Amino acid sequence: MDAAPSAHDRRTAEPPSRGHPAAPDRPPVPTGAAPAAAVHDRVRDRIQGRPRT
């Protein structure tokens, strides 16, 4: 016979119904900043002679 789910299992089965009250409405950095930073990092790695990963 299977045991009944514990209280912890019942609580973690679903995500919270609302976010944290201090969470920002928008991301802190514009979405285009990440790809631009990736290109910058790759160029810097080439200049410094670091190997590809």
C-alpha cells in the first residue's frame, strides 16, 4: 500500500501563487546586453590568446 504524500510534497508540488513583493517588474538589464557582453568576452579572449572552450 502506498503512503500518503507528506506535507512537504504537497507544498512543493505547485509553484507559489504570487511572486516576491520586492521583485522587479522588468529585468534589471536590457535583454540585448547579454549577447553584446558575450561577443565582447570572446573578442577579449582572442586578443589575450586564451584557448577555445
